[in-house]
Amino acid sequence: MEQLTELDNAFIQMESSRTPMHITPVIFYDQSGVAGGRVRFKDILQVFEGNLHKSKIFRRKLAGGALGFDTPFWIEDENFDLEFHVRHIALPKPGDWRQLCILMARLHARGLDMTRPLWEAYVIEGLNKVQGLPENSFAIMLKIHHSAIDGVSGAEIIAAIHSLDPDAPLPEVDDDWRGESSPPVSKVITQAYINNIRRPIHLAGTVRQLVPAMIKANKLSSEHDQEERHLERTRFNARIGSHRVTDALIMELTRIKKIRQCVPGATINDVIVATVSGAMRKYLEAHDELPEHSLVCAAPINVRQERNSDSKGNQVGVMTIDMATDIADPVERLKAVMSHSANSKETSQVVGTGVMMDVSRGIWPQFMNLTMRAATSLAPKTATPMPIHTVISNVPGPQFPLYLAGARVHMLMGLGPLVDMSGLFHAVISGMGLITINFLSCREMLPDPDFYKQCLEESYADLEAATFLKKKSPRRKARAKTKAKAKTKTKAKAKAKAKAS
């Protein structure tokens, strides 16, 4: 039995029929190397069953909440049923990319059963006409509640159900797991009483450390920023609906690295942010909605001391990055993003990357819940500019081969949660030599996802054309001139020989 942190509990409180709060990794597999050329659903069930012991997330559920005066507990589900959580579906023919995106959006829009362990896995077959995938591929779409994991621990869950060897047998595990009963009311009330006495003390200590750090951060921020940051508002800063749309831009990681190398000091994340920035600029400009000043994204930060299989819950901070959407030139935009990102990281380090977690520990859950609900209900009714316009969550994935029941992982993608006033989410996952930008929005805000994907593609192409492809072109010209001279010499020699004969 383990109690949720206040930050984990915040994601429980944000859960609604319009705002399901789960993270959704999507893994694509090439099963051509499997004996018989096909992985059976039974084999996948066995893989899950043989790895349940690797993470508590699989078999624990929520219990006891003290009527909102305290956070609930995780307990081992006495009635755990694996086949309830792992499901088998297929795309109808022809089984193309558009059908897959529609299916992923619909599945993601449906909330989890909050009375059971907070995850589901959909084995999706019928991917017959999805361009870029090996023939006879399948996918597994995982839905795991944000109260249980963040992006990094989600990546570790993916690693838990895979092996490094395609022929590796399922491990023989002495699993001594046992279910638990819900905590008695007396324990829930007693723990709530103790925690609610401790919280103000913890908050006072956090504020005492935070105030001087904030003063220093504000001074540092004023030194960095040449101009005052202006708040803007876009179509994505509104109350969201219950329907979702999604699509993805799939890129080669080596090409992203080449773009990065053309701008000294830039990171892969800077290139991703600049690509998204260019796409949002193109999209809003086409709709005559581009704000005069730059938009801002929120970027989750991992605050774990180290990555390990025991990571649990949310251990994240958030930094904000000026996306430079007011700059048309792609290279200048990337340079501006790089500068803003470096400044934001420096400021975040001064304040402390775990400040969000520290502050949340000192606030009464009921007060936090009421505040969040009031903010999300009142904000859409006003015209107040917003400090954040999209989320870009970048999670590095494995760059080495992984296998599930003998099928090799071909590609990773992911979808993140939406909340009111933040209706556009970009989930970025790298792995297997690829990197994907999955965007998710609600249909009311983004009725034309195909066009937004086109904007992403054009933004990425602009960056390529202005960086390493541009550097290539002089070489190509030089090679062309050399070839032309060689041809001229060859023709001249041929003519000379003809005359001599």
C-alpha cells in the first residue's frame, strides 16, 4: 500500500469525460522474423503476464481518498484480470495511415476505468497499407494514467515488456504477488489528519527557500531578455471538447542531428521546438490568426536523480520556452529558440527543477482541487492572454533493437493529455533511428489536422533546406562543374582522335 503524492493526485482531479489524463505510447512491430511470420495474441498475453512483476503499475488500483481531504492510496487489485486490460482489434480494409490516426484518436479520447489498474493495451492488426511500415506489421497502443507515470517512467514501462534478444524465452519468475484490501477508514482518516498538519509546515519551508531563488531568477531573466515577454492567446487556449484528432511527422534522427550541427550550440530539442514553432506559425498565419508576438511552449523536465526500473509516479518539472513564432527565417528562428531555451534552463536551475513537486506537497489536496476547477471553468470565459500555447514533451527512447514475442520494434510514437486552455499537445519520442512528433488536439480547435501536418512537414523541410542541404548545394555545384569539364575534355580528345584518323 502506497499513498499518491500531491502532484500525482492532481492528475486524478483533472480527469473528466472531456479530459482523460493518460499517456499513450504507440509501438509498431515488424513480425517478419517470427517463426510462421505472425505473432499470436496469445503470445502477447504471455509476454505481459511474464513481466507483470517488473512494475507495480500493472496490478495496482486506487483506493481511499478521505473525501478529497487527502490523496488516495495505491493498493494491489485483488480482482486483477489481465485480459480486461489487453485487448485485440484490427483496422478495416484497406488499413491505411488515415484510418490508424482516426482509431488512435478515438481510443485515446476514451477514459480509463478508474476502479481498476489504470492502464490498457490495444493490439492493433490490419496495418496493411500504412506507408513506411514493414509488410504485415502490428502495433500496441498503451494507455497509462498520468497519475501513475510521467514520460520517463513510461519509457521504462515500455522497456519492461521487451527483450534484447528475439529468441529470449520468457523468464521463470517466482512471483509472490498478493492482492490487498482497501485501507480501513480509520487509517485513511488518521493519515489525512497527520498529512494536513505537515503540509503547512512543508509549504513554509519551501516558500522560505523559493523566495530568494525567485528573486535571483527574475534578475537573471531580466538580464537575458532584451524585450519584455508579451502574453498572447490562440485558438488552442480555450475549453476543449471530447473528440480528438491526431497525426504525426516521422523523421530520421540522423537528419535532425545534421540540422543541429549546422547551428553550433543547438540541441535536438531546439530543432524540434523550432520545427513545431514553424508549423504553428504557418497554420495560424494561414487562418489569419498569427499573434504579433511570439508564442510559448511548456516543456516537461525529468527531475530524477537517475533512470532506473524503480522509477514511479511523476517526478517532473516544467520550463517554458519562447518559440520565436514571430521570426519567419527558419535558421534565425532556430537560433532564437536555442537562446531562449538555454536561458530558460539556466533560470529553471536557479529556481530548482523540482519546484512544482515541492510546492504541491505543501498544499491541501482539496484546496488544490477547488483552485484547479475554478481556474479551468473561469479562464475560457475571459479574453485573458495565456502564458503557454502548447506542450512539447520530448522523451528519448531506445536506440538499440527491442523485441516482443520475437517481433522487432520498428517505430515509437505517443500521445499526451489535453486540458482546458491547453488544447494542442506535441509528444516527441525517439527510437530505432527515428524521431516522431505526434500532435493531438480536439476537433473543435483543429478541424483540419491534415493541414497542420502539412505545416509540420513544410516547417521541417524549410529547416533542412536552410541548413545542411544548403551546405550540400555548393559541393554539388562544384561536382557538376568538374563533371562538365571532364565531359568537355573527353569530347575534345575524341574529336582530336577522329581528326587524326
